[in-house]
Amino acid sequence: MIHSIHGTRGMAVAPHALAAQSALEVLREGGNALEAMIAAGATITVVYPHMNSIGGDSFWLMRVPRRAPQGIDACGAAARAATREWYAARGITRGIPFRGGVAANTVAGTISGWDLAFKLSRKWGGRLPLKRLLADAIHYAEHGVVVTNSQAENTAKKRGELESQPGFREAFLPGGAAPAAGSLFKQPRVAATLTRLARAGLGDFYHGRLARATAADLAAVGSPLTLKDLGRHRAKVVAPLALGHSLGTVYNLPPPTQGLVSLLILGMLDALEVGRTGPHSADYVHLAVEAAKRAFAIRDRYVTDPAYMTVRAQALLARVRVHELAAQIDRGRAAPWSAGGGPSDTVWMGVVDGAGRAVSMIQSLYHEFGSGVVLEQTGINWQNRGCSFSLDENSLNFLKPGRKPFHTLNPALAVFRDGRTLVYGTMGGDGQPQTQSAVFTRIAVFGMDPQSAVAAPRWLLGRNWGETSDMLKLESRFPAVVPATLGSYGHEIEILQDYDETMGHAGAIVRHSNGVLEGGADPRSDGAVAAF
């Protein structure tokens, strides 16, 4: 039996135990949830380097009790030189490659997210210095971290397409081979970069000596990004999307994220009274999958950089619209399904402090190891989020200079009428909204504890990171009647392992009305809940 972890003074959950512990130590020293999340965010870039990096993007969702939630959009935009003509001049006309300098075409926003969160933490009474918040990450980068099975397997799996990319071999193939699980992995250039940020301030990433070194290295690998692109970037506070639910209000990030998708699924399931099914039943999975199909169709029609959207995302969450979508679902037949959106490589983390202040945060490189490019002077592995742009001018996400790319990232938070607060999320491309629907409904609707809800068998329609199949995937722990029934409804089924990493790395923390904290971490990851 796997039990939830409880606490009262603070709690953190992350897909790597050391990141959760970094957050906990900050909480123990009197830090608030934002300060703790910065520490966790820094540590996770070092201890889970195949999943995220300071060369990626991040999104934050945060709430102080009795105040409206806020979000942070730390998404980098396309380079000013990144145009269809720029790619055509390099013989690229059909689509932006996933790897290499030409894929490193958007500014990395993660550090700007830390910087804005650090400033906001001061309004929460935060006093810990930046050097303290980055201390664990610097130590692990300099002295080494134990290689996880996840890092070892993903490095070996992707080596063929990555080892020719600039800097990848030196950074991720010590001795010319994928590091073995259990070995010690050091990142001295990353340690030096983080040390520089701790001393000079996080703004140095975009405006200082570090920015100049980064821009020079990006130019050397053939990226269209320049020093001016870095200098233009700013993270910003945004108002989250809100879904009125029968149990309370659920929040997520607005475009360019797919937070709308996650909320639409929950709204449809609420309208369909999903609680009348069971948390492991075929009908439950069927309704969730059918809701996902309709939510993805809305996403693919509308969601892009909000500056280019033709409708307001919040308007798409109107109760009448959600109920119209739910009414389209046939309870006994699967609707047609086309290919999903492709892989994603991400970490989600949650923190709640003793005062009930809650933070849900996600940061990412997009594909495994992002563009594969590791910058020579700084050791930064740069993201390839911009390969989600299209070179077709008729596409919803047509590449334009300064445009933000579409993001699968979406951290979630819910406030219930009974006084509970829930932070939850996961990594995993098209799997993110689906896993969010599983975690939320199992906790909120079916009354499961967070650990049981996160560990319970999951499903995935479409693709997650590292996958090419678009069938409905089920973990083998579902009762045999579930895949059989789903097959009779017309779903094309693929059975995966008992606890399959394809299903993503989820987590959840519930703060009960009496202040008790209860959390669950995903056994599919290397994560943990840390509490006191």
C-alpha cells in the first residue's frame, strides 16, 4: 500500500526527490512557497537534465489564501531573424528541424520566471538571498548527482540523433558513452553559470556578461537568436483562466499554453457527471478520452500566441459552450481521432507553505534534451520549443519574428468550496491535460487521496515524449474488462507496462481546510513528497 505524505508547516512535490528536498529546506529556513519553488526549479535543472534546463521555458500559477490567483508567463519569443525566408536560405522549407542550432530559435524564459518569482516573493515577506536559493543546484552541478534510470535510458535512446549536435557529446556523454544509472554526473560549466547568476543576479542571463557569452555561442551554432533578442525578453504576470466547476473553481494558464484544454476536459466531465462512473472503469476512461478529443480540436483551431488569437480563451470556457461540447459525446462510441501533437519533455512541481500559499510550476526543454545544442561557454542545453512553429503561412502557428510558440505546458490549481486547495500537474505533451483530468477527478470527484490518485493506472490518447504511436494507451494494471470494453466502443488500444514512464510524471498536494497538507508523487518518476 502506498500512502500519501502529510505535513502542516510546508510541503513540496517534484519528479526528482532532491528537488523536493531543496524546496523543503528553504521552507524550514523560513522561506515562502515562491522561494522554495525557485530552489526546486534550480535543482531540478541539474538533477534531471534530460527533462529541463535553464535553456528552456517555464510557467507558474500561484495563490495566496483569500486572494485571486496569479500566473507567470516565462515563455521566450522567436528571434527577430527567425522568418520563413531565413530558413529557406538554409534549404529548410518543409518544417523546422527538431535538433541543432536552427531549432534553437526562441529565447529561453526559465530564468526570467525565477527572477519575477523572486521579486514577487519579496511581497510575500521573503528574505532569503538568491545565492541561498541556488546553492543546492550549484553544489549538485559542481560535485555531481547520481544518474537516474530515466537519464541513462533517455540518453542512450536519443544518442544517435543527438551526439552530432554542438556540445552534446562533451556535456552528456562522459567518456563517449551514455552515463550509467548510479554513476556520478558532473556539470562544471553549469555550476559556473549558476554561480554567476547567484552573484550578478538573474538579469545577467539577458543583459549582462552571461548574455553576451550566450549570444556568441548561439551564433556559433547557427541559431538566429542574438543579444538583442535576449535583451528584449521579459517574463510577465498574467491572469489565469478559470473554470467554474460544481466543486469549486479550477485555474490554469492562458495561451500560448494549452491550459484551456485541461480546463475544457474537466468542464465536460463535470457536465457529464463523471462521478457516476468508477475511478478505474472503462466508462470513466472513455468519457475522459472523448472529452480530450473535443478539447484538442478547440486547441488546434484557436490556441496560439494570444496576440494572434481571434477569440478570448476565457470565453471558450463559458458554461453553455462547455455543455454543448459535452453533449456531443457518445457514451458508447469512440469518435474519430487524428494524430496528436507530438512529444514533450518537462517537469512539474508543487509547493505549499505553512501560510497556505500555493505554487504550481512547470518548466521544459520541449523534446528530450531540447535542440541538443549545449553552449560552449555556459554549458546551457538550449530548448527547441520553436520547432512547434510552422513555415506554412496559412498555419495557426506560423513562424513570425517575436511571436511566442504554442506551449503544451500548463500548471494547474483548484480552490474548492469546502476550503481545500489543490496544486497538481504533470509533464508530457498531449498527455498533460489527460493526466491532469485523471489526477483531478480521482481526488476531487472520487475522493481518492493524492498518492493513490497519482499512482492509479492511467491512459494516454496520442503521443507523449519519445513516442510515435497515436493509439489509446493503457497501463496494464487496469482490469481486463476495461481494454475489452473500450475496444468494443471503437478505441484502438495499446497496452503498456504497469507503471509506464510514457504516462508522465505527475504530482499533487492538497491543503485541507484545517491546514493539513497531503501530497502524492509519481512512482513512474524519481520523485518524492517532502514535508514537515
